[in-house]
Amino acid sequence: MTAISLPSAMEFIWLEADLLDSHDYAAWLALWTATGHYIIPTERDAEDYAAVLNVVYDDQEMREARVKRLQSGLSMSASPAARTVRTVSRFRAMDGAAGVFVVRCAQHIVEYKYDRTRMLAADVLFWLVPAASGISLQRKVVTLINGDDALHGIGYLL
Amino acid sequence: MDQQSAYAALAREDRVHTSLYTDPAIFDAEMDRIFANTWVWVAHASELPTPNSYKMSHVGLQPVVVTRDKESQLHVLLNRCRHRAASVCEQKRGRAQMFVCRYHGWSYDMTGRLRAVPYAAGYGTELNKEDYPLVSLRVETYAGLVFATMRDDIQPLAEYLGPARAWIDLFMKQGAGFGIKVAGEHRFRFPGNWKIQLENTTDAYHFPIVHRSFLTSLDEETEGQFDVLGQGGWIEDLGNGHSVMVMIPDLVDLEANLDAPIPERFQDLAAELAKTHAPQEVRRIVRAVGGTGFNINLFPNVACSMAFFRVLRPIAVNETEIAHMALGMAGGPEAANQARLRLHEHFQGPMGFGSPDDAEGWERVQRGAAAGDDLWILLNRGLAQGSNTGDVSAETGMRAAYRMWRRMMAQ
């Protein structure tokens, strides 16, 4: 396994963004480590996300259940799903624990459904670890610019 | 026909007119005749945990600050400086001894009293500070629920809640003897009328349809528990627009049946709690951790819904904000409180497995209500069963709410 560089991390994060916009959820699930957490906070400065309420706090089982729901055809907020186009940029490597490559970046998602276009902006923190396949996702924290304020029903993944 | 009679004619016993969702003039009248004329929920006492704590809230369209003063008394104050109307508080919650208006520096204490005015000499003898406190509303509480009203002459809160109080007492048993605290909130908006959400809390009929994708995400035992139409539940009109909908009769009294087997999904939690708690205490906490089996709909803006508070805030005739407030056991075991947070996230909030589908359904109602402005919204399911019992999927709770709507709009 080779060490992670910022360019390889950026390539991984762009791939992840493209999988989500194209609803390729099976491939998205495969990006994760078995112990990884997918988190969308309601509190911007929480020290321990497990101890507070989040919009999303998913371990592997919940990620799989979430994908199953989005693809089931039984959820009216997800079928038809909103169309999304997202851009990820402003990458910066951050200090992290040994063996973890931490990247902070900006994400803009434009959503379209029912004659309406909406935007969601977020800071995103990725914890990446080397894997046989290249890189695996250990943690993703999507801190929405308005995550501590009123949002709307979201039938896709951020 | 006078205006009062015209409103009354729009809300019949078995149906309401589509204009109740779409007419801005009716919305304006509701803010005046309903929200400015009754008890409106503004906070839970645990959100104001210490002297000098506060949170922002609303009574109808009007922004208020709920405060706990240094003597621990609660106040609900209009969030508006008496000088030139600037808001005096823009932090959602926090602690302070004073609200200082950032425009000209007038400062008020937590009781609303005007304490200081900069460059006061400029007023000469024309400003008596005692004449200009923040406007204070009448406040009363029941079981930690804090309500305010613009009216000094309406009945006390306890009387207004009436038989709903006994159900509130049952709801609070999910504190498992520790008491209830607000443990966080999801807030989201939907482009639709506030009464669409009011109805939804007492609508068991939609559950197996709208929430099929949630149900299929559960284990078999839990999915059986959420078969809300198949367990002999019922719905009761509690008067004054309030109602209760019992979906899981086994979870009405969380202090009963403590010897029942612990459900599979709580086995790990029970094992964790057993390290530090006696067996009977473990059963009491585990039985409370998933919340109750009923929704209490309190007219006009709050519900005690299974395991959380649902608060609605009307913004415009076609825009409503919802808060889903997660609850925990105050001072209870961390493992149980984290389990409650994860259960709340599973269904509630902007990306829960339930709320986005509800929100989509409510938006569809508002979009559909643009068609057929001579048509009516039906509320006649279970009408023949009478007003105080019946099938849990009956629209009894909606009829109760609209009966109160008619009474208040026609007064």
C-alpha cells in the first residue's frame, strides 16, 4: 500500500462526488472501511458527534440501510430523486492521526426538483486511509453552512 | 354573511375548504384570532437549565426570547427594543445577564426591565425607564412544557390542556425516573400550510404507505411493533383542539409490563447498562428508551410525539418550519441517551428515514391544493364511530383540531 498524497486524495474525493451525483451507491458503499462513520452534524463545534444529535450519524449498517431506502422505490422523497450537481474544491491537507490522511475542502451542491433549484454549501472533512485498492474512507463529516438552522427534506446523499 | 360566519362555513364537521391551505387573508386572520389568542408552546424548561439562560422562540409570527432570570423565574419577552424596534437578541440560545440593543445600546435584564440608556441626559425628564420594559407575555408551564399567551384574560394553561395533562404525564415517563431533557433538535421547512403538519401528527392512515421504506429498514420484531394500524390502537378527542392517537397500546404506560422480554434491538444496550445498573433498573430504562406508543397533538403548535417534541411555526400561508426535538433522560446513562439520539436520527430530521417522505407528502398537498379551488379536504374517515374512540386511522384528531379552529376563527 502506498502513502496518500494530496493529489491522490483529491482524485478520490472527486470520484466520491461523482458516484453520489450519479447515484452509483453500491460503488460508494465500497469506498468505506467497515468501521467508518458518515456524519452530518447539527452542531458545528461538537467535540464528540456520537454524544449529540446529528442529521446523519451512520456506521456501516446504517449506510447500507440508507442506500437500500434510497434505491427501494418506496420513498417518495427519493423516487424520483432530486437531480444534483456538486463541485468539490479548496482542498487542504490537515494534521491527522498516524496512518490517516486528513483533507478539508469546500462542497457546493445544486439540487433540482419540482421547478425549484436549491443550493447546499458545506465544509467537508475526509479521513482517508491506505487500502489494497488505493484509498478507503474512514470518516466523512459534512458541516453544512446552515446545518444548525432550518434545512429541508433531502432525498439524496451529501 | 359576516366574516366570522364566513370562516365557520369553511370548516364543516366532515371537511374543510381548500382555501384554508391557500388564502393569505385566512392565514393573517389565523395569526390574529388563534396564535394571538391562546396558549402557544415556546420552550421546554430543560432548554433554560440555569439562571440567566435564554432561547429565541416565536409566538405565531412574533419573535420572542424565553428567559430564566437570576431568581429562576421564566419570562417570555417580545424580541424588540422599546426604542426603535431593533431585535435585542440574535443568539439562538445562551446565557446572559443583560440584552443590550446593538443599535443605540439600551440594555434590559432577563426579566425585561430597562436598566440603562446611553447618554440619558439627552432625554431630560422625558424618559421614565419603568415605562419601557421589553413587552412581557403571560407564561405558564405544565410538566416542563412552557407556554405563553398574548392574552391576560384567557383560562389558565392547566385548564386549557384539560384531559391532555394525563397523557402528558404518561409521555414524560420516558425519562425513566430521571426526568426529560431536550437533547438536540432537527429543524426543517416545507413549502406548505401549517395545518398540513398539524394534521399529520394525528394521521396514522399515512404511516404504512408513506413510511414503507422506513419499515423495511427495521428488523422483523421492530417492524411488527411499527404496524401502527394493526395493534388495536385508538384516537381520542381531548377537547380544545387537542387529541391523542394511540398506535402501540403496549407502550402507553412505560412503567407497566417491566417484566416483558427485552426486544432484540435493545439487547446490546441492556447488556451495557447491566454493568452499572440493577436488573429492574435496566428494564425500566430499556423500556423507556424507544419512547411511548402515542402522539399527543396540542392545538395549535406542539405535539408530544412518541419519543420527541414536534413544534410547528407558521411562516406564511404556504411556508412552515418544523422542529423535531430529541429527548434524553436528564442525568440518565449515556449509553441510553446515545441510543435515543441514534433512534431519533433514524426517522427524524432532514435526512431521516421518515421525515423527508412526510415533507414531500405535505408539499404535494400544497401543490395539489392549487387545483380545484371549489373543492374540499376530506376529514370524514371514521366519522360514524363517534368523537372519542375508534380505529386509530380515523380522522378524529383532525376533526378535533378543526372544531377548535372554527370556534376560534368565528369568535
